[in-house]
Amino acid sequence: MDIAKLRKKAGRADGENGAAHGDGNASRIAQLLGLKKDPETIIRRCRQEIDGVDSAVVSLFGQRMRLVKKIGDAKGKLGTPVLDNCREEQVLAGVEARAEQEGLPRQETRELYGKIIEYFRNREGNK
């Protein structure tokens, strides 16, 4: 958006210097640019984004469950145990590295993901 459009949205014509309108227009332009928002707006928008993230996480859990079931079926045909400590350690090590990249605490993220793996492992053999 160009400056003329921002000024118009803020209630000021292109050629005006803004002195008669006070400093309110500058803050209005900043709001339009997303530079300054009131706390209620920030909370509302962040919660909307969190809702979207949560929805995506649940969808990914559904995808993970479908894949886990396929692995469980294949392991059943091979007669191999559900628990694969080596594979789980590989996954957890990868999660720790990714957590660090995201600025998350490694150990707590590992523990949380360990619970997620346990949840899915317990369902791997169930149809």
C-alpha cells in the first residue's frame, strides 16, 4: 500500500501536512501498517492464529496415526515387536535438534514428544 492510500485511510488528503489533524493520524497509519496494535487486537489475532495451528496439529496427528497403523500392520505380518527403541531414540534426537532451532527447551520438548510417541505406539498394534 502506498503512502497516499494510507493517508487517505487515515483521513488525510495527499497534500495536507497533517498539522491540523494532530498526531492521531500518524498512529492510525502505524496501525494500518501493522506497526502498532492495541493489546486486545493482538490477543484476538494471536488466538485466531493459535486456533489455526491447533487445527493443523490435530490434522497432522491424524496423518501420523494412519501411518502408525500401516507400520503396525506391517510389523504384525513380519512378527516384529511394536517397540523399536533405536527408532524412537532417532526420532527423539531429531525432535531435540528441531526444538533447539525453534528456541524451545530441548529436554522438555523431548519429554513431551516422548509422550506423543508413547500414545501412538500404544495404538500401533490396535486396529
